[in-house]
Amino acid sequence: MAEQTTISITAEPKADQLVEHEGKTYRTIREGRAYILVPPKARTEIDPKAAAKDSENQTVFYNPIQQFNRDLSVLAIRTFGRDLCERRRVRHDGSREKRVEKRNVRKEKKKGKSARGEATANEAVNGEAVGAAEVGAEKGTLKRARVPDEGDDESLVKLRKGTDGERLVTETEMEQATDPVPETMDVDEVSGNAAPAPSETTVIPKPATEAASASELDAEAETSGSVKESKPPFRILDALSATGLRALRYAQEIPFATAIMANDMSRDAVRSIALNVKHNGLEDKITAHTSNALAHMYSVAFPPNDSHGPDHISHRYDVIDLDPYGTASPFIDAALHALNDGGLLCVTCTDSAVFASCGYPEKTFALYGGLPIKGPHSHEGGLRLILNSIATSAARHGLAIEPLLSLSIDFYIRVFVRVRKSPADVKFLAGKTMIAYNCDAGCGSWTTQLLGRNHQAQSKTKTDTVNWNHGAAQAPSTDRHCEHCGYKTHIAGPMWAGPLHNAQFIEKMLEDVQTADHEVYATHARVEGMLDTALDEIYAPTFVPEKPPFTSSSNPDTLISKSIPEQVDATPFFFIPSALSKVLHCVAPSEAAIKGALRHMGYRATRSHCKPGSVKTEAPWSVIWEVMREWVRQRSPLKEGSLKEGMPGWKIMQAARMVEENAAEPVVSGAGAKSAAVVDTVTDADGAALEADGTTAAADANGTTATDLVNGAAAKALKVVFDEALGRDKPRKKRLVRYQQNPRENWGPMARAK
């Protein structure tokens, strides 16, 4: 077999070619539209059995396991960037229209004053000249008034005294002194601060002179059409870059990105980044930088010697990507400071043993400010812990977060969060922060408790104005023992209780991935499946299992709307029917049967992106357990002796017998409708039953509240129909890869670079 020839590092990159540079030979690996250089015998995937033998050769490496993360990130940043640039363009166009309108008003005023101004000015000139002559004659020093030249403006507005005489100031000079911001200035989307447009994209027809103002040149350029539309700045920071592959892909696949910083504290890694940048021919877009990520982000936010004053272009970033090995929590605060108002924060955390496991609760609290939750829904609990950590860090600086896409993927968490300067929205944070009381040792149910309460109050002065009041939530109505099985409950959180996704953002990403080049995005099938599943969590079907069509993003210029600041997720967490069947020791019902029963009663029921076989619903646990009891009655009778006293399932089944013995009057129920007790009972954010005036429902003489009715007789009165046809989601035109199947054993992150 003939030896493969080597090429120069500046040659056109291609996959699997040998590159020689400074006496060293590298092999090229392609991902997306980017190419990276690795040693010829470097592994591109790791064999768990051979890892121990070759661990000494494991330096900065290419990790194919994370290609899905990188594909998803490129699509997300591209979707966000288009929205941000469109917002800036709309804002800039609005500012330009205002400036043109003001200029036209000034011109009209000039024309109206021209005739009167000319006569008055001539009279003033003659009068002043005569007065000066008289004074000069007395003192023996006569000064002559300056006569207007032919090149001066016809309308003269006032006199200005000089050292060598008195001269008239023209209207042109007055306009130049008060000229507004030039039209070729880019305007920041949120703050409105102006910054000069990139000079390389602007063509000036002639140099400016002292006699012509910048606004006049802009007007002339607009008329002649000689000014090209300036490219708005879009800056990205890859804070922990390693080989620089992310930065390379952002530069190649996000066309409107103007500057990308690839930072790493390892000098060897930065040398590798510089080689890869040179091989891809992206020196004009990507800067390789050696620094501690925290130091760099803080230096951008708070530059030394105040070098970024009011007249300096902001060097903060529009997108900051944090993809460390382990937790990203030490970098969150610095990233929030270095991010532009309205920017995107992309965060990856791979320490699932901390945020999704109860093995190290002290570590979880130290890193994320909350305690983990135990059970099948632990990964969604970890997702909400990380979001709450970002939200509380941002709130200290008057910043409000909006999760655009939040995913639990394989062994890590990936979130895309839009950050805005909004002290008013920060006030809602306590009402979107919850703790959970989790029955992890018993039946697996949970109860959520919001820490704050956001409620509207009518303004006393303005009848059409509604104000928001923020206060503390009521004490929890739940007991320290589970109301369903009697086992102890444990606290988890505080964690994020708001929505995890933005529907419009996901729809725009889906449109991109459906039309994307499959050779560039090798994991496109899985990206599409996961995005579609995440969209299911928002558009959870009630009666007809069909999501609305992509109407909100049919127009590419439609901006991604801001989420409602007080919105709370109605379906936190999920359950798995097979896990509930283990509690009752019965045959597991199908996912379609459970979802069909819940939808038949009018509840939303859909899947979660976190785990296959999951069900997300706003139905209370009393209804869920009644559905399971009915499953036992109708489809899967229990074997004698399978449940013993003291077991979680035993008490749950005993509750059904107690209801049968002490059943109340039947309530109206049926297909497609919740029971009357469920409909008429209103609960506050704490889950406590409320009366019409908003106070907690009082117990009767026997200590029974309206909540007990829902958990008891009303739950029994529900008509449970296992309609599997209703429970099946509408089939798609093509099969979607919704959940990753591990391709081999010990699937997970590769070893940390040595």
C-alpha cells in the first residue's frame, strides 16, 4: 500500500488527509464544515477496555460522542442569532426613520424662516456696522464687519465675535454642531447605545469636510445608493475551547457571526486551536486566546483602566458557550457579566452523579444551591436545579432568564437561556421557584410547593391598570408522610418551576434541521426527534393527540416572542407507568392506555424528552392512583398475598376500599370531562384548596377538607376509560429518533484530557 502524501497546513482542508507543519504530521478529521488536526494515531472514539492501556496518550482529543451537542448548539445559536439581528435591524430602522423625520422638520422650518431671516439679518448687519463705525470713530480704531462670501449659506442666523473681527455663522455650521447620530451607526437592541458600524462594510462617496456634516453625507449616500448595509456585530465566546472545534463550526456554519473568541487556559490547547484556525482559513473570524475563562469574562465585563468608556464599542458577547468537563456552576456568574443584554447563555453540565443522584447531596447544594430529587424524574429535577442556579445568579444583578430550550441528554444537561436586563421580571422569580416533597422510598409520588406568590391586584387610581403583588406563599398543606402510602417524604430543591422551553424557538429550529444538509449535521435525525418531543411537552394534547402546525414561525422575520414572566409549568416532572405497577405488584399498563385514560377525563398527557415510556400530566396524584387502581380492577387483578400490610401499594389499595365503604354522593363525570369535585375545587400555588374569596378551605367537623374529597370519594367517582386509540399520538409521516440507544457499554464522557 502506497504511503499517503502530506500537504501544507494552508492547503485546502479535506477529510482524512495528512498535514505536515513544523516537522510534525497531523491527520484531518471533519465534523460539519470544520476540520481539526489530530495526531495520526489518535483515537476518535474510546474503547472502555483499552482506555487504561492508552490513557497516557489521551491529550486534547476529538470526542464523537458530543457531536449531537455540537450540532444542536449550531442550530440553536443560528436560530437565536437571526432573531437578535432582526431585532437590532428593526430597532435601527426605527431610529433611522425618526432621524429622517426630524431632518425634514428642520428643513421645513428653514424654508419658512428664510425670507424673514434674510431681511432681519441684513438689517442687523447694517445696524451693527454703523454702530461699530461710530464707536471706532470715537476711539480711532474702526472695525469692519465681515461681508458674507459667495460660498456661504444664504440664510444667516446670527453674528459671532472673533479675535480678528466679527463674522456671521451659517445655518450649515449650526446644523453640523447639533447633528444627530449618523445613520450608519448600529444601535444596541435593548439599551439603545450606538456603536460605529464596521468600516469595512461601508462605502463613503467622498471624505467629510468641515463644511459638511455626517448626517448630510449619510443623506447624500442614501440618495446615490453608495452605502452598503452594515453588518451588525454578532460576537461568540467559546470559553473552554479545547481543540476549538465548536468555534470552527460556529465560524463556518453561522454566516452572520462577525467575531469568535476561542479561549482556553492550556497553552498546548491554544496552539492546537491556532493550527486548526489556520488550516481552516478562518484567521479573520476566530481569535485563539490563552486565559483563565473566569479572568477573561470578568475582564470583558469590567475592562481595566475603564478602556471601554461610553465612546468605546462594547466587547461583551452576544453568545457565551460554557461546555466544561463536569459542572459549569463556577463560570455562570462571570458569563452573565460578560453577556450583552438580550444575549444567549449556553450551558452544559456533565456531572449527572451530582445533580441527578442523591449520593452527594452536600455537593449538589454547594454547586447548584438545592438538593436533588430521587426517582425516575431525577434528571428533570437536575435540569430544574441548574436553571434555578442560573436564575438566582442572574437575579442578583437585575437580570431575568428565559429558557429557550432545556434538554436532558444522555449523561449531561444542555440548556439555552436568553438573558435580559429586567428588574421588573426578576420580582417574579420567587413565584417561579419551588421545592418538592418526594416520596422516594414509598410510592414515588411528589407534591410541589412554590416559595413565592405572584397575584394581580386592581389599581386604586386607574381602573384599567392591573398591578402585580409579590409575597410569600402559604405554609405547605402536605404532611411529612405521604398522603397516599404513608411513607416518609424528603425535600428536594429549591428548583426552577417555570417553563423549560420556548415553542417558537423550537419550531424555528425544527424548520432549520428539516432543511439542513444531512452531511453537515450527521445527528440530524436525533436532533429532529428530540426537538419534536420537547415541543410535545408544550403542546400537550388533551382530547385530540395532534400538535398545532408551524404557524407561529411561518414568517422567517417573526421575532421569537418573550415568555410570560409569571408563567409556571403546570406539569413539572413525569411518571413512568411501569414504576407505578411495581408499587402495586401488577402487570404494567401500556403508555397509550394510561395516557388514553387521563385524556378521556380531560387532563393533558404527553411524553417527556428525558426518558422513554414517561407520562407528563397536570392530573393530581390522587387521580393517577385511581387510574392505576382501576387498571387493577379491570385488567390486572392482584395475586393473593402479593401485597402485605406496610407495603406502599397495600395502603394505596386500602384507600380504594375505604372510599367504597364511605362513598359520598356520586358526582358528574364522563368522557372528556373532569369530575365536578375536581372542576369546582380551586387550588392555590401551594396545592391547598381555596374558597371563592381565596382563603384556604376550612375543614369540617370531622377534619375533612375539599382536598380530601378530591383525594377520596371524588377520585373514586371518576369514570376511567382505557382508550388506547386516544392515548396513541398521531403517527408522523416518518419515524423519529426520540431517545438515544446507547451504542455500546459504558456509554458516557471520555476521560479527562491529561
